[in-house]
Amino acid sequence: MLKQDDKSKTNQKSQKAFGRTPRLTVLRGSRQSEAAEDMPDDNGQMLKWLSRELHDGITQQVWYLQMELNSLAARLEDSNPELAADAQRLKEVAQEAYQELRTTLKLLSARSSCDVRLAAELRGQVEKFSQTTGLRVKLEGEQKCSDLHIPGALAREISRLVQEALWNCFKHSQCEDAKVSLRVTESGLFVTVSDSGCGFDFSEIADDRYGISNMRERAKSINSKLYVTSAHGEGTKVTLFVPLEEIGAKG
């Protein structure tokens, strides 16, 4: 068991390895007590408060972790390639978590009971995703769907499903471009994420591989259907179909 002095030395070594002392944890205790006192009762104000707390707290910490892991991977590249690769993988996990948090924060800015413009939400999402990952993502059908308003809760689920499909493309497709397309018909809304990457054979993967089962469950939770098509060398296409009655569309 480490003595107090030993623990202090160990912490100092850990901080030195990352280049600078983590400062975000210093305010954790005071922020938690202040947050508990400031927590509102009204549901609308609660969402605004939660958005602010997430932005000022865990989102900043995940961003910091992402930057530090990137720096650590660069410093270890020559001396310890294996550890550098591990640090790089952890950085990608932190990167994904950061993107998820950013998406959640944006969607929290609109109350779940309010209607939002889906095309505008997805435009911001794909732009941020491209900036974060370097994957070039094109949004199609934006003009035709620019006035499409749907319930905020539905927009949140669609956005998360698109997010997961884009991350699958980034991690597995071995391509540099992807496309998100929107289309509204008399029967409902079609949201498609596609790429021209390496693709895969369904007979060669488990049902829960690439998060497909999770996306199907998310689609089912909003009374919608998910279609996934892929083949070796022919890319992958993930299509969400949302029935017209679920959209409650305006505009």
C-alpha cells in the first residue's frame, strides 16, 4: 500500500508524463456543490441548465483528454510504437465521446417538445464531424427539406443514428468520403448514410457488429425501420425510414 508521499510522487510523475498538470479536476468538488444549488425545477430551464453543466464540465474534460492522448501518442511514436498505438486508439475513443457530447448539447438546446429543422441540425452535425475526424461528409437533399420541422425528441434519435453510422464509416470503410441524404415522400422520411468504401458481407459478421443491432433498436424505438446494404468492395448504405405519421411534419 502506497504512503502519502509515494502517492504524491506517483501523481507528479503522471502529470509530468502528460506535459502539464490537469486543471479541470480542481474545480470538480466546488462545481458539483454549486450545480446542486442552482438546479432549476422547471423542465425547460432544466434542459438549459443541463446543457450548460455538460458544456462546462465533462465536455471540456473529454476535449482535454483527447488533446493529451494525441500529444502522448506523438511523443511515444519513436520510443514505444506499441504504446503509441494504444494511446492513438484511446484518443479515437475520446474523440468519439467528444463528438457524441457535442451532438447531445446541440440537441438539448431545443426542448424535446419543440419542433426543430432537421436539415439544419444535420448540417451542423456533419460539419462538426468532418472537422473532428477529417472524413469529408456531404449532405444532400438539404434544400428540399430545409423547411421540414419535426419533434425535437425524434430529431435527437435520428441525429444519434446518423452519428453512429458515420462513425462506422470513419472506423471501418477505409474511405475518405461519406454522404448523408434526406428525402421526404408521401409515405415518410428517408435518411441515408452511405460510403464507397470496402464494404462487408453480412454472412461474415455477428449481428451486433458495427453497432447494427443498436441502430435497429434505435429505429424501432421511434417506430421506424432501418435498412443496411453492403458488399465487399461496394461500400455500405444505411437507410432509416420514418413513417409520415411519426414525423408530425410542419413546413
